Amino acid sequence: MALWGGRFEFEPDEAMRRLNDSLPFDKRMYKQDVQGSIAYTYALHEAGIITAEEAETLRNGLNAVLAEFEADTFVFIPTDEDIHTAVERRLTEIVGMLGGKLHTGRSRNDQVATDFRLWVWDASTSLNKALNQLMKSLVRQAEAHIETIMPGYTHVQPAQPITAGHWLMSYFWMFNRDRWRLSDAGERTGYSPLGSGALAGTPLMYDREKIADKLGFLPTQNSLDAVADRDFVAEMLFICSMIGVHLSRLGEDIVWYSNPNFGYITLDDRYSTGSSLMPQKRNADPMELARGKAGRLIGNLTGFLTTLKGLPSTYNKDLQEDKEALFDSVDTLMTILPVVIAILETLKLNPDKMRAALTEDMLATDMADYLVAKGMPFREAHHVVGQVVRLAGERGIGLTKVPLDDLKKSSVLFDADVAEWLTFEKSVARRANFGGTAPDAVREQVEFA
């Protein structure tokens, strides 16, 4: 029997049912629906609607329903509109008419808001664990390459020498911020709308704080806002989008650096693909997919924000659009992350290739620093070294090969010790301040991480 059909003469049209029913996607919240309903039995008992024995009977019945879901033996029927209808219908079949008391003082509006907050809480935990494993993989790789020197780039142009460990750790901190966001958003997710009813609250008198605590939550403060609030969904969609963006940026680096023209890294065969035409190809397809799916994650966020922006207060059916977007975003990440973790675990870095790609023009800033150490203002040193770089380019030689006599024509501060200053090892070692690329600084980063 439908939960709302008493005032209607006719049953919903089949096309209307297909549009209206959310069971095809919200059935995955069965655990959270049972969890919320079990907590609500305590409220009904405290309010005097059911006895202690009846409350225990309902909890046993709900656990029996949960067991059927877990065993994949639960049978849906055509009149199950959503997961809430299905659970209550099956509960009533198990415990009899007592099951009809479960919905007293409760609306699907506060029920679904509670269920979804519980689901987001669980999803956040899963994402947090996956990100933690990803970060451990980055740390392990970085630890092995604290002293491996590679080119650093800005604007996709060679810039300065850095250590490979420093490059890897840059992604560690990106994903660390994502975990921070998950934790921060969790504080706002952890509120229970139970007791808000359809919009106006409940006439039943019970301790909402105590019932919320059974879910690990606090009670919401305003019943109108409680049934309408989907900020926690939008925040989670944003977090998923940011994780996707960070995975995309990592993917971009791996795609480029695994190109034979760079050759800095080699992907394991298990996480590479070939070409149906060209036998020699080794493609970093998983990272391209990670890069591509960032657009999908961003689309889910922007689509849902567009749905929210024009809604009037309290509950509106538009809010049913919250679940598929977030389910898809979480599922997408939980498909990508295990593969990216495996790629990082098996990734082979090629220090010789990295070393071969270093060019002495990347030491131009170090040459300017040399002049600054001799007392020259940096802006003047920048101009002087620019002239030396141009001269070296015209002659097709490296900075260290420019004769000292020619250097002195640019500045009398140049001396024979400039060649000793201009090495890649000394370049990275000088950047030893906290957060820098020097091996000692990277070692400190890794230990802290």
C-alpha cells in the first residue's frame, strides 16, 4: 500500500511512477534507512507511542530486514516507491501491524535527510581511507627519491632543478587538504533532522539530542532548514571535484613524464595499455581516465548547485536529484583511486633520464644568487645573468662553459669560484629552508608526513 494514497481516487500512472519513484537509485541506502529507523524506535518509546517490548520487536524486525539486504535475499515489489517504503513494508510483513507505528510523527522528508547524511558520513570514511593509502604510496616513492634530481617546470617550460621526492610530495599535500576538507565537512554533516517531520517539527515529546546521539550526530536546530538543507551534499560534491582535479593534475604529470621524450617514469605493464594498431605503444590510459573523469565530477557539482539555487524553503521534490549525482561522484572516485594507488606503488622512476634532461640554463637563478651573495642587488643581477644566458645561447654552450673573461665583462664580481657554485646538486641543496626542494628539507617533509 502506498504511504500517501488515501486522498486519491486513482493510482499513479505508470509513466508517473517511473518518474517519481526513487527506489532504483536510493535502494543503496538500505543500511542507513534501517539505522535511522532503529534510532527512531527509541524516540517513539520515549514519547509513549510504543512500549519497550514493542520497540524491541521493531528493532528485531528491522535487523531482520537488514539481514535480508545483506544476504541479497530482500525482494522488492512494484509498490515500493523508495527505500523507505520498501523497508517499512517488509517490516510490517515481519512484525505485523505494529510496523505501521514506526512512521508516527516522522516524514519521509526528515527520514531521507537523515538517511543521506548517514550515507555521506560512511562515504566520507571510505574516501578518507583510500586517500590515506594514496598518500602513503606517495610518501614511499618520495622517500626513495629524496636525492634524485630532475627538472622542475613552470608554464611547462624548464625552470629550476628540483628533487623527485619534492615533486611527489607536492601531491601528498594536495590530497592531505582533501582529507582535511572531508574532516571539516563532516562536522556539518553530522546533524540529525529526525524530529523535523515534514517541515514543522513533531508533536511527539522526546529528547532529540539523545536520539541524534544514537546516530553519532547532533540535532538540527530548525525543522524548516533541516528538511531542505543539502549543503552537506554540495560540500561533498565539491570535495569529490577537488579530489578529481588533484588526480587529474597528477595524471597530467604522469602522462607527460611517461612519454619517451621525457622518460622520467615508467608505468607497470599491468597499469598501461597498448594500441590496436601500433605495436610499440605504451599508453598511460588509467591516468588519462583520471584526468577525464574530473570533468564528470565537476559537472555533478555544478548541476546540483544549479538545482539548488532556485528552490523555495523547506522540502521540494527537486531535492531527489541530490543522490544520483553524489552516488556517481563517490563511485567514480572509488573506481579511480585503487588504480592510481597501484600505479604509484609500482611506478618506476628513471633518475638517469631525469639527469639527462637537466640543462645549465636552469642554473641561471643560481648564477644571479651568486652575484647577490657578492653584494649585487638582485634586480641588477637578474639583468646581468640574462645577458650571460643570451651569450651562452648564441654560442650554443652551457652557463658553466662561458669563459671567465666574458663573465667579467658583464660584472667584475664574477670569479673563478662561480663554476663550483653552478652545480645541480648545490642548486637544490641551497634551497634547504622549510618546504624547499633540498634533500634535507624533503627528508623533513617525508618524516613529518
